[in-house]
Amino acid sequence: MVAQESGVSPKHILGVLYAFSSGGVELLKTQAHAADTRVAFEAACAFLEDRESELEGYEPVASCGGFVALSRRPSPPAVVLPGLSLPPSDLVVCNPVTGQHVSLPRPSIWDESFVLLAHGTSFSLQIVNLELADAGMLQIQTFSSAKGKWDGVVATYANLPLGAPGRFIRPSPLLLDGVAYWLCKSESKSLGYHVLTLPLDGQRQPAPIKLPDKVPKTRGRGDNFDAEDILLASTTVNGTRRLTLAAVANVTISLWTLDEHQAEKPARWTRHKFFDLWNITLERKGRLPSWEKGDRVALECFSESGESGSLLFHFYHRMLYRIDLQTEKQTEEVSLNLAGIYCKRSSSNMCEYHIDDAAVLKLKS
């Protein structure tokens, strides 16, 4: 179906991309940068500012190896007839640091999520477009920059009891060891919320993983989560990267790690870490911002930098925090940093943006 992930591992997290409330795309710095990444960050910001009018209405839907896929949903018709899908999105892929960019033809199916695979520092890309259809069907279409076009639509029912209809809770997948993961909701009461797995080697079928039974559903109604309540991440346990679910309950973030390989039935999860954000902020020096009505913890995205990784979340109004994930044991000191103040579009996705060492060296030369 598609090639495996590039062997280039992300080295430098520059920040997070999101659709700004005014309509453009913004890059927000999330941590102090080393001297050799300052030029890269400034170049990326300049690229987005110079093309602000061209990118109006776009939002980030996937990122990989310095490249980012931006999607703009066209205005739907006033009436969508039964059996017809919404039109596909306009799609742009760019590397804000180097200035490379290309507009892609629209796929032939409605795009609910994209997987972006970038190979090295050249503009060699593959994009996997997915649509959750009725009757538990997953439709997949792949674009290759080498061919310059979309391949045919591949439909699969295998091991996918998604119910009708199903939907992605978050459009951006988590990529881990050649497998893409999504949080999904199915109308099937026996399955409900689950993780959809799609191996990218084309040799294995997609399959669901049930969420932990004890994950609280505090802000949704009935069996519903708010989109900001749960987030997929990865942590290192005993030297092995494991799929992890972050879940919010009031002002606490809990981490649930998948114990066994995804093929094990049933899936087993262990709650191995939790962060009481109110106590953490009270222990920090300095005056806390005023607590406003409606302020709550909202998970935004996962960033992977080194072995620990980090969660980005909204705590106070318009404030984005970054917390490091220490996985082996509960530590007395927790690294909690204010990443910045932002005002993203309410429906916008947020995804981390990183570059590798080769891109940094190219800019310095």
C-alpha cells in the first residue's frame, strides 16, 4: 500500500502548527531553542507570514520530517443528498523551513484524516487519505509525489467492526513503529470508543483496540468524550516504545499504556502515571493567573523529543502548557512549562512541527 516510514528521526521540535483565529496558519514556539534552530524557526515563521493570504482557511492535518500537510475544506452545498459525501478538501504540502510547497489534486473520496510520510530532506512524499464509511468500511487512497497523482481507492472491511457510521475523534494520527493510530467512535455499543490501527507496510489489516474500561468520561454526556479529553501518545517502558492514552478528569491527566502487542485479545492497559495539574501549578514559584469561569484542561497534541516526549495542553484561558512525560516512575519534580499564549480557530487541529539534523545543517551552510 505505502512505503514504510523514513528512517530519519525527528531531532528538533520547533513548535506547533495551528489555524489562527483570523484565518491564517501560525507556528507557536513551545520550548527554548538551541542556537542552531533559531534560524529554522524564523524561516518557518517568515514562510507562513508571506503566504498568509494564500493559506487563509487552511489548517494543519499532518506533519512529518519537516513537512506539513495543510487542508482547506471547501464550502459544502446547502443540501447534501442521502448517500452522497461532502466534497474532498484542497490540500497543500509544504516545508516552511526550506520554502518547498506544492498543491495536490483533490482525492476522489471525502478526506477525514491524512497520514503524511516524508522520505529524507528531498520533496519525496506519500500521503494516505482515509474515510470511515458506513457498514464498517475503511476507504484508503494514496498519493505519491513520484507519480504526481492519487492511486485508486482501496476499501477494506477486515477486522473493522466500526458500526455505521464511525468517525475520527481527532483527525491527526499518531505514527509509531510503522503503524498509524487514531482515536475513533463507533455507533456499535459493544465497541464504542476505540483506537483504530493501520499498519503502513500494507502486509497487515487495520484493526481496532478497545479503550481501558476505567477511563472516566467526566465532561461528555453519557458515553461521550469531548475531543480534548483524550489523546494518543507514546512512552518508553522497559526500553520499548508503547502506545499510550492520555485522559483528562477534572484537572488530572492520567496516562494509560498498552501492555501487550495490539494483536492480543483483549487489549490490556495499565494506568502508570498521573499529573495533578492544580497541585503542580501551586508548587511553582510566582503568581498564578486568575482562574476564569470555563477554564479547564484541554489536551491539544503530543510532541516527541528524545525518549520522554511531552503533552501540550490548554489549562488557563489561551495558555498552552507543555509537560514532560517521565515514564519509568513517578518523580517528585515535574517539568511543566508555559509554551505560549494563542488563539486558534475553534475547529482547528494542532500538530507538532519538527525538523531533522540534515535540515538544520542545510540552513547553516
